[in-house]
Amino acid sequence: MPQPIVLTISFVAAFVFASFVEYWLHRLMHASPKVGQRHRDHHRRNEGQGVLWEFRDYVLGSAIAMAIPFIFSLTVGLGWASGALVYAAFSAYAHQLQHENPRKCFWMKMPVHYVHHKYGMWHHNFGLGVDWWDHIFGTYKPVEWPAEDDLPELSMLAVRWW
């Protein structure tokens, strides 16, 4: 198979897989008191850490998974690592955006993470960057969006970066 195709397939696979892992880890944080201890504090504060700190946590937590595909080939490894890094950056930004400026999450009908926090949805709307898995696994719970008391719309860059 030509290298550009392998690179593209690896990139897309990692992007989708990273969103899948993120969804299930978020669900686990709500299911397990031990695993979710830090996450409960996040719910109490209802704020993100900042895009760069979120990104750092995502990359550190998945570094081994990003390295494994290099065993198969340099092309597969580069595609996979790139897809995972791009998803980590996108998700870190999307997470912070939903805490500070949810009306700018134009790629989702409803910013699931924002409503997850706003309405105390401990068993629904686990997506951070995307809502695909909530739809697939039946945890998507729509609410009226936007509500009058939701945060006002700001610039796409109006988020805490660090």
C-alpha cells in the first residue's frame, strides 16, 4: 500500500480511537470513586485547566499508546502519533471551550460536555471533543440548547490557554 495512504489511514484511526478512549475514560471516572476522585473536583470547580495543561495530561496519559505503532513501521507510527496528537490538541481546546465559550462548539448540535456539567449529568453526555460515542452507546441526552442563562458567545480564541 502506498505510504501516503498508510499514513492517512493511521492518522484517522488514531483520531477516532483517541476519541473512543477519551469517552470511555470519562465514563470510568464517573463509575469508579477511586478513579474519579480528581474528576469529582473538576465537577465541583466546573472549569478546565487551560488548553496547554489539558493537552499535556492527554499526551502524558497516552504516550505509550502513541509509541506502540512504530513497531509496525515508521509510516504507521508517524500517522498514528500525529492523529493522536491532533486529537489531544483538539480535545484539550474543545474541553476548555465548552467550559468558557460553549456557543462556539459549532461541530456539535449541543456542546455535550457543557451540558454534562451544567445539568449535573453524571450518567450522560461524556464526550469532550465529539459526541459520536454518546450517540452510539446511548448516553447522549439532549437538552434545550442554548438556554437563556448559558454563557454568552465570545471569540473562538477566548479561552484560558494555560
